[in-house]
Amino acid sequence: MDKPSDKKKFYLTTPIYYANSRPHVGSAYTTIVCDVIARYKRMCGYEVAYLTGTDEHGVNIERAAEKAGVSPAELVERNQKIFVELWKLLGIQYTHFIRTTSPQHARAVQNLVRRTRRHSPDAIYKGKYEGRYCIYDNLYVSDTPEPADCPTCGRPAELVSEENYFFRLSAYQKPLLELYAKNPQFVHPDFRFNEVKSFVESGLRDLSISRKSIKWGIPWPDDEEHVFYVWYDALTSYISGIGFVDGEHDGPDFRFWPADIHAMGKEIIRFHAVYWPAFLMAAHIALPKQIVAHGWLLFEQEKMSKSKGNVAYPEPIVKVLGNDALRYYLLREVVFGQDGNFSRDALLTRYNADLANGLGNLASRILSMISQYLDGQIPDSNSVNVSGEPYHSLLRASQEISAFVHTRFQNFDFSRALESIWSLIGQVDSFLSVVKPWDLAVPPVSREGLQCVLYTAAEVLGQIVVLAHPVLPDATQVIWEQLGQTGPLQHEQIEELSRPRLRSRRRIARPQPIFPRLEKAEASERIAKMEDEIRNPGTTPPATAGTPSPGATTAGGAAAAAAPAPGAKISIEDFAKVEMRVGIVKSAEKVAGADRLLKVMVDIGDEVRQVLAGIAQYYTPEDLIGRKVVVVANLAPRKMRGQESNGMIVAASVGPEGRPVLCTFTEDVPAGAKLK
Ligand code: MSP
């Protein structure tokens, strides 16, 4: 972050993302929307802090790591890079990135509890928890032991019973209702605010904020048997990420607190609008000003989510259509606050209609005419008289639309803001068709007429690119420079509605196509192919967390090994690269702290290998000793839980939960025999 300035400050956050899988278009939506808000606010003269990050603790990370055959630390290290790379590709201008595994964050979380105890001694107590918990959504589904399904993902929730530290949320019902009454804008949109209020009005239960059964988390201060419940840990990132230490010795960027906006998807609003303010009240820390929830991106009417497999990935779209196209589509097509459907076909239609034929075409028309009829020079605003019609009408429409767009942005109504910017594009097109500059260019040439027309069109185009810049940062900057303007568009003040936008008498650059028209079927195929490569790594090697292909798995270290696309063939040479041998299990034991892993010593003929296998929930060490198994012998060694695994034991994966069933032999085979 730059040095503190005199500007008004603005602090905005996305949720921190679970680092158990790569982001898809649905999850990237929050970050893209926030980037638009951040850019818009900068263009309103604010010094903006924009925080994002990765949520790296908790049971779902622990399990994903086990499934992938790596330690949780390795998994989050690998996945967090995917987020950073994607945000770079998408042009996200965040200023702070917080990882919950960083020491700075752990210290802040522990200090938040210490501070809470100092200011509100009754707020945290020890008690017994028994209930159902969804490990995928990190959500308490019910506070009774009876079986229950998760309301978010529909999967059966797990039974949890243990001694925990509790946060006395029940004591914050009244203060929360007072907060809501005093701040009618506290939650946006209104209908979500009503849901939050009803939830709080119906009574609040105390909340368990520590775990004994999980190891992968931040240790509870002075009681290392417990780690923090992942949401208490994660929410604290909003303050730890900008330098909170303990409320007294904080870093310089903590001046941005309280947050102006915490933005997120609708499913996690309760954590932000109820639990988080209560945690902060108890710790005597200022409260965020506004909680803003968007809807979900759906794919065929279901929430886009990795676990359902119905996801589109941003990278292929950006590679084929460019960064601006994805941003434009999401902000234009989805009404902010409501669910919106994602469709590749609609994306390509918008690209061709609004970007190629709309903005791109208008820019190239105006630039070509200035180049052709005015020797490539923007007319001087002082030497043209545009007070008469039809110039005046268009310039006035431009000002009115600018003011409207401004209020729409402030109201998170991006879709209508873009709709009206595009209506202005339509008006400039019609204006050109009516005044026909090409007629003015034939002898007797009306130079004054041409200057008035093209000055007006260029000026409104300048206004359009300023207004659209937060959503289309790349293309608008290119058009700005093609109009002969210098400096980043981001430095333009979006609120200055009456000042002419263009510095006149500037030479324009040679017009170049900005959004080349695309053949839809061909573009769609290219995107689909790249998406397949992400889903089935192995056809090409993208930087992905990796997902085992269904139906076949290995019980050893690298369950996340690349798999070819379904139906794809490999050569006999490829197969011959895998060295599989018969092994005889000599000993097996559980790995401390990993309830799924067994450390197995296997005799593979010329040596006894140590292999870590994720089968502890299905096989006991006694089941294995003396058993003949199939070992992949030439895998690169990898570390899990600090122990080395040298190979894999092959198993079939059965049923939806992927129960491993070890391969074996019914006939007598010696250890070390090769499989061909
Ligand atoms: N780690 C928690 C947040 C902790 S914040 C203190 C989390 N992470 S997440 O990775 O599941 O979600 C990150 C963001 O992606 C959230 O805003 C979530 O709503 C958003 N989305 C994930 N899938 C989505 C869609 N299909 N559509 C729109 N947004 C969705 O929750």
C-alpha cells in the first residue's frame, strides 16, 4: 500500500477463499465485482484498500489434502498460488492478500480472543458441543445429534461431540438488533437484511468457536488441545490482513478499519452480518459499515460448484475472449443481488453484440473518420460551436447518462449502469447515421461541420470509456490512448460530469480493432477444449490442485495424479512407463494426526518400501499384514505429514464416497513380480 495520503479512504473485502480447490467463474464473481467497486471508488477520488486472500484451515482442507496425498500445508501452498495467478490474469487490483496460515494472522486471531476476554469476560466459556456439522460448507447444521442434511449442499452432516470453547452469541441479540435499527443500510440488498433481522429476532444460540477433533488450525491461546473454529479464524482475516495485532500495536494500514464494505455471496451472509459484528462488539472493535451480498451464478439452474462438477473456469474464457469480456458479461448479465445463469452461448452473444459490434465498432468508426477527415487530430473544444442541435442533445444525454451511471454504481446496480452506457453507444451511432459526416466530407467540404460532428462523437466516446473503465479496464484504456489521451484512465474523476473529457488538439493513434468479431461455434469449442484440460489434467498440465478421475484411484501418495480425458487413449509406451510390482505387506501402522493414513512397509522383491496409503478408515493394520498388493514402484517420492511415501498401493474406488478396495491375487505370486 502507498504511504498514507490525504484522500478519503475506502476499505473493501472479498471473503477469503477456501484453498481446497481452484476458483471457478462462480467463485471469481465476488472478486471481479469487488474489483469493479474498487476501481470505481478510486475514480471517485478515494484511497482504496482492497483485501482478498485464502482460507487455509479447517477440516475440509485437511480432508482435501489427505485425498490428494499431500500435507495440508503443501495443498494450501500449491492452491493459494492458483488464486494469486488467476487474480493477476483477471487484472484484479487488490492491495492486501491474507493467508490464514501466516504467523501474523495466527497472532491476530489469538489476540482477538485475549482482547475479548479483557473487555467482555463472560463472552467466551467452555462447554460441551454435540451436533451435526457440514464439513464441506463448514456449517453447523443442527445442535442435536440426530442425522441431518446440510441446507446448503444437501449432503449428510457429520456428528460432532466434544468439549469446545463457546462464544456467548445469545447475549448479543439485543445489541445486534440495535445496530440494525440504527444502520438501515447495514446489509444490502434489503431483502437479505430482512432475512438477517428475522434470524436474529428468532433468538441466537451460543456458538462453538474451537475444535478438539481437528489438528489443522490455529491453536487456542493457552490451551493447545483446541484449534480455532475455521469461521472465527477466517473472519479475523479482515483485520489481520490490514495489520491488526491487538487493537493497540497495529500496523499502519489498520487506519483503513472499519471496512466500508464486506462483499460476499448470499450463503455466507449470516457469518458476516451476525457473528462477525458480535465478535467485534465483544472485543470492543469498531464494526464494518456495510455487508453486501450477491446471488449465485448458476449453471443449469444449480449453484455452480466444484463438488457438483458443474463449473466453468475463467482462464479459458479470458484466453479466448480477453479479460474484459468475462467482466462485462458477469456484470451486465447478472442482476446484482440475484442469482444469474451462466451460459457460454450468452457470453459469446454478448461479446459479439455489445463488445465487437457495440463499443469496438463505435470506437473504430470515430477514430477512422478523425483519421480520414481531420488528419488524425481531435478538434479544439474552443474552436467548435456545439451549442446547437443535434450536438447539444447528444452532449446533454451523455451528461445525464453519466449522472445516472454514477448513482447506479453507488447502488451496486451494475447491470443497469452498463445498460445505460450501451444506450449511449447506441445514441452516438444514431447521431452519426443522422449527421452523416461522410456527406460533409465531399466537396464542398464542410470542415466546420466535420469538426463539430467528430468533436461531439469523440467527446462522448471519451465519456463512455471513463464510465465503462471500472468494468472494462483494458479495452477502455486502449481506446483512451487511441484517442490521443495520455495517462491512466483510472486517474480520471468519474464524478466530474460537466468538464469536457478529452484534451483537444491531440493526435489520435492508428485505429486498431479492439474486440475482433468471433465465430461463435469455433470460439465456444476452443473454450470447451481448454475447460476439459482443466477438468482432466493430463491432456495438458495446467497449474491445478488435481482431481482424481472417478472410478479408479490409488491408495498411496498421489491420488491426484493426472488422468487422461474420458475416452482418450494412451500408447503402450505410456503404459510401460508405470512400473507396477507385486508387494507383500510386512507391517502397517496408523499415522499420528491423520485418521485416514496408514504407514505400510511393503516388500517389493529387492527392497522393503515405505508407502503411505489413505485407507485407514477401511483397513486395519492387522487386515494388511502378509497381504499381497499391487505397488506402483516408480513414483517420485512425496511427503505427507512429514513422512515420506515411496510408491502407491493400487485400489479400486467404489461407491460415491470412493471406498478403496485393494487389488490382490488369488494365485501364488512372488514379491517383486512385475505387472504387464
Ligand atoms: N472461506 C469462506 C469465506 C470466509 S470469509 C471470512 C468461503 N469461501 S468460498 O471459497 O467458498 O467462497 C468464496 C466466495 O465465492 C464467496 O463469496 C462465495 O459466495 C462465492 N461463490 C462460490 N460459488 C459461487 C457461485 N456459484 N456463484 C457466486 N458466488 C459463489 O465461503
